[in-house]
Amino acid sequence: MKGGDKRVVVLIVTNEESGVDKYSQEIARRLDVRKITTKRYLSLPKAYKLARSIKSQGSIVHLSNQHFARYALFLKQPFIVTVHDLARCCFNFDPEAVSEKILLKLDIRYIKRASHIIAVSQNTKNDLVKYLNIPENKISVIYNGVDHNVFKPYKPSQMRPYHVRLHHKPYILYVGSERPRKNLGTLLLAFARLKEEFPQLKLVKIGSPGRSEQFRSNTLKMVSALGIAEDVIFTDHVSEVDLAYYYASAALLAYPSLYEGFGLPPLEAMACGCPVVSSNTSSLPEVVGEAGIMVSPHDSRSLVQAIRRVLTDSELRDKMVRKGLEQSRKFSWDKAARETMEVYQSQAVEYDW
């Protein structure tokens, strides 16, 4: 950047609570560049206002998630887009309204027109090449990070009383929404079978239902039909510290997702010394590495077997905890921020800003 002028780039930061928002917030804390802070879900007038504000910056713009690509509609200057996944753009996991389909097409159009793309995993880069025909040299893979000051092992004496009580009751932890692609139904089936062997076992589910309340309605119907309503604990948003306590006191994290662009919960869990059982699809092998047990997300029996092993084999559990801590140290937000600044600098040079 000319003379080290950090004003050349403006970063769009979203102020909500998902993993996508966490990405922009963590990067923003570590980069000395201009920022525009906004909500992720906007009404049409507010979306138009944001698009005009972005256009007026006269800088290289970093759009921090793929669904903000639509705001490049009026941009003439170079712009960078971070793509977390192509779940809504390329896969029919959730039904979309006509207006959403139009906006998703805009996202795809302007992802293709970006000066450069940051992908949060090699799997997401592969999807960009495969589904959108993006040239590989136009994409940089920069992994998400984890805050090791928050997500770390905790002893019961360091936790709040509620988590201490939970610590003495074995529970499986699930962190995420109830969207169909998250595959919570397969975990519920597995949990119902495990209850026959482990009558004291609980399932703690953290996170909102997702975009539609119908997701929660469907979940509750399944929980009731399986006869596990008394054993599934629903907790919506919690602070990062409380989430770390949940990880640290859980028997394991189960993460049977069908598709993830990255998958922060397994990384956060490993950093807290929590064993991870995940699906073997999309980006999850990149995140979990050899530290967890990975199974087909379509096979509830394999999920039951994997969870049973963690619950009954203390030697295996200790090995998973040790490897998980090692694996989690490969990821940090400081590293992600440094690599993002390198992208800014290369783009400034390429476009002579």
C-alpha cells in the first residue's frame, strides 16, 4: 500500500453472533484499517444505504462474507470477498423465497467479479473452482482462528456453578443451528439409542434454531417422537466464556454436519480439551485433522459407535484430548489477520493503490 497508507482498505464488519460475524469481528480487532460496522440482515432501504456507503469509500473494499458480495453492485474500485461456504448459493439444503434466489444470484455474480477471494478452507476454495469456475490463482485460503485466551481447558473450580453441576453428569454437546444441513436429526437418533446404554446421559444443544422457527418445531417433534424430551437441554446464545465452559465439561462434542465451509465448534472444542466426533465431509477433515473421530453423516450407527468409544475408553479419550489441543494450536486469529493483511498489500500493489 502506498507509503504504508492503511486507509487504502476498508473492512466491512458485521455485529451479530454467528461464526461468520465472529470472523469479521476478530479480524477487525487485529487490523489497523478503516471499518464499516453493520448488521448482516438488512431491510431493502438499509441495504441500499450500505451499498452507497461502500461505494463512496474510494478504497479497496473487503466484503467479509459471501452474502455481502451483492453490495458490490455499484462498486467500480477493486474489492475482496471472503467466502465462508457456498451452502446457500450452490446447494438445496433450505428452500429459498424468490427474493432470496435473486439476491443469491447477485452474490454469485459479484463473487465472480471480485478482485480477489479469501476462502476459509481448502474445501471452500475447491467449491469456488468447481461450482463457480473461479481461477485458483484468484483465491487465497486463510483459515479461521480461535481465541486461545478464552477457549482453553478449564477445571471445575474455574467454572460457574451451573457448569460444575453439569460437569458431574455426562453429556454430549452440540453447538449449532437446526438447519437441515446441520444434520441434528441424525445425532438425535444416535442419542436415543445411546440412552438405552447410558441412562444418565444428556444432550446439550447450544445455538438458535436458525433462519426459521420451523427448524425448532421440527426438532421438538422429533425429540418427542424419540422419547428423549427430558434428556435434551436447549440453550440459545451464550457468551464465549460460558461456551468454553460447556466445551470443557462435556464428554464430547458431536458435530454431524453434512456441509461446512469451516466449522468453528470442533476447533473451539479441541482448544478446550473436549474430544470431537464429527462427520467426515467438506472442510471438517481439515479442521479436525487426526485429533477426532470422523464418521459418515448419513450413518447414525457409526455415530453411535464413535460416541460409545469416547464414553467408555478413557485411554482413547485422553489421546483425543491431547491431539485436539495440538491440532487447535495450528489455528489463530492473529495468523488469520496477518495473512489477510498480506492479501491487502498484494491487491494494493496489483491495482496501484
